[in-house]
Amino acid sequence: MSADLRPRRSVLYMPSSNARALEKAKALPADAIIFDLEDAVAPDAKEAAREQACAAVASGEYGGRELTIRSNGLDTPWGEADLRAAAAVGPAAVVVPKVSGVAHLREVAALVGDTPIWAMVETPVAIFDIRAIAAFEQVAVLVMGTNDLAKELRAGLVPGRFPLLPHLATALLGAREAGKAILDGVYNDVKDLEGFEVECRQGAELGFDGKTLVHPTQVEVANRVWAPSQDEITHARRVIEAFEQAEAQGKGVVTVDGRMIENLHVDNARRTLATAEAIAALG
């Protein structure tokens, strides 16, 4: 499965200080897990959380889920040790909070070797430097930190997220220019699944590859929203079939359901089918 098409519909933060939560995560249908050492862990539990996160990654007990570890910042007493310990157990990536630019990423890379980096975009400086951050070779995924970004901007976290939309769009542009995946930020009200689904659909329509989650109840909704529907799969097959038939007959124009089909529509259709196959391969 190519990294570009690897499903990251649901990427669940799990507090690594909570052994019960780590055990529960083994059975959750999330595409990826971020074992969190940062925001979800109290200072006096940081070292124990680091040990438990590394043990979880090394355990082989999480099936085909993509396993990552979010470190504390390098400006904290724990950040450097977090990154060294995480890299030693071979996670899919280290998740780095508040990435400020290429110099910051080089510091991280020096500590983690060739371990891929998921760079969190959650400050104005990261938005302004998004092209360089996204283009950094070791960065595999951009992760929006919308709570911190809103705090830094003094913006409201409101339904529809209109104060953040320009910045979400800028980050998406950087990710797509660099050919990298990008994940939408979290939705805080874990009891409001209707509002969560609305925000998921907005994120999918904007172009995000999936969403970071703060609670297991959000997994099913994110998985459903970011998976091609059966109607979309059927339509994609019809588009490809019609286009191939037209090409074989030497025709330059083809229509499906009254709409003209061009190469770009065929490319989208092929991506839809490839995405559906990649999701099915997760089992």
C-alpha cells in the first residue's frame, strides 16, 4: 500500500499514562493511533507514559493500525528523551508538537534518525512557513492543531470554523504542493456526534485525508465520512469504463449521467477505487 493512499480516516489520540486506555485501543477500528506523551499526560506521569507508549508500539498487539508517538516539545524537560526513546522502538512516525520551521525539524531529525515525522501545525509561524515545513523530506504528514492555533490567534472555536478556514486552506495548499498527507484537527465535544459529523464532512470536502480524534466514539463517524460510499465506487467504475471505451473507439469526448468526462475525472475515479481497496485491505 503506498504511503499516499494509506487510510488515515481516524487518527486517535490515546493518553499513554492510562494503561486501560492503551489496552482498549487494541480493539478499536481506528486507522492510526497517536500515543500521547504531551497534552494528555500530567508532568508527574511523563516518564511512565513514555515507557508505556514505547511498550505499546513494540508489542505487536495493535494489528495493522499505524502507530505513532507524540513527544513533548524540545523546550520541555522531556522532549529529547521522548524522541530518542520513541525512535528506538520503530513507530510509524514521531508526532512533533508546535513545529516552528525547518531548523526545528532538523533538531528532531538529529534525534530520531530516519523515523518519519508528523509535523503539527498549530501556530502562526507554522502557517507562514508551511511550504518549507511540508517540503522537509522527513515530514510524512501534517497534523492540524486547531485548538492551539485558535488560542494563538485569539479566534473562536465556533460551528463552521470560519475564523480558521483561511489557515486550514493554507496548510492544505502546502501539503498538496509537497505531496504530503494532512490531517484535520480535533473536535472537542465528544458527546456531540452530530456536530462532529458536520465538521468531518467539512474537512473531507476541504481536502483533508482524515481527522484526529479525542474519543473512541468518534472513530466510526470519521471512518464512514472518509470512506468512498458504494454509490461513489459504482460511479467511479462507470467513469473509467466509459472513458476507456471512448478511447478505444477514438472518441475525444464522453459523458456519464449527462456530464462530460475528462482526464481529471478519470484520475479522481481511479483514486476513489484505490482508496476503497486500501481501506478494504485493512480488514
